[in-house]
Amino acid sequence: MNNEIVSLYESFNKDGLALFTNKLIWFINKHKQIFSKFVFEDTLNEIKKFDAADFYLGTSEDNLEEVISSYSKQMKNATEERICYNVIHLIWDITTFMTQEVCPSCQDENLKIASSVDKTKIYKVCDNCLFTLLDNIFIDRPQEMIPATKEQVNDTEIR
């Protein structure tokens, strides 16, 4: 598993972000038994169905080349748990749409748009301080969230 994820990370090309994202999803599906030990079942079931074409990719201000290069080095001797956490976190970073709206709590990052696992709720969230809004009301951050799809983002932007 380690060599496989390192190889995948080393093949990263920012111009092929959709292909890379779909390879991460394929990796999760290939190792679903291992991921199921460390990722909430409902979240994992949704992420396994993701298709990069359904998301606005790479909207965060993260330098993905640097981040993935660093991850590649970390994964060489990582535990299965660490690999699973890392891959899920990377999918979140790549597929979660970042708004131009600065977090009203920490004012350190822009808010991202996330969805409930059942896709009935749309949240604005801060990855830095965990600030979470539902219908413009502050709430405790849900235990499970997934990135919002293009369709959900577009609907949110209209409101």
C-alpha cells in the first residue's frame, strides 16, 4: 500500500488534477477494506462514488505540488491508518470548493462549501478553526461531511 500511494503521489501533475483525483478514488476503492477501518462508513461510501468531473477541483490556495511532494515522503513508512487519513484529507483539499468569503471567526482562511453525507444540507466551513455555518447560522461541526458537488456549489452561490 505504501509503495502504491507514493508512486501515485510522485506521478502528480497539476495539469492532470481530474485524473489524479480519480486515481485517488480508485485507490480508495481498491483498498476499501482497509479504509473501512478508519473512515466513517457513510462518508467512505459516498467518496467511493466520487467522480472528479462532479467537483470544482483545486480551488483552495494550497500549493498542491508542494503538499503532495511532502505527502509522498511521509507515506513511505506510514501506517495504514495514516495513509487512509492522508488520502481522504487530500481528496477533501482538492475537491472542496473554496469561496471568497473570509472566515468570520478566525479571519485566517476563506470558507469552503461542504455537504452532509446524505446531500440534504450545505455547510460553509473553515478548515482552520472548524467554524461551521448551516443556513447562515453557526452550528457545531457535524462529524461527517463531504465536499459539495458543482451542482450544490452553484445552488449555494445563487442563494
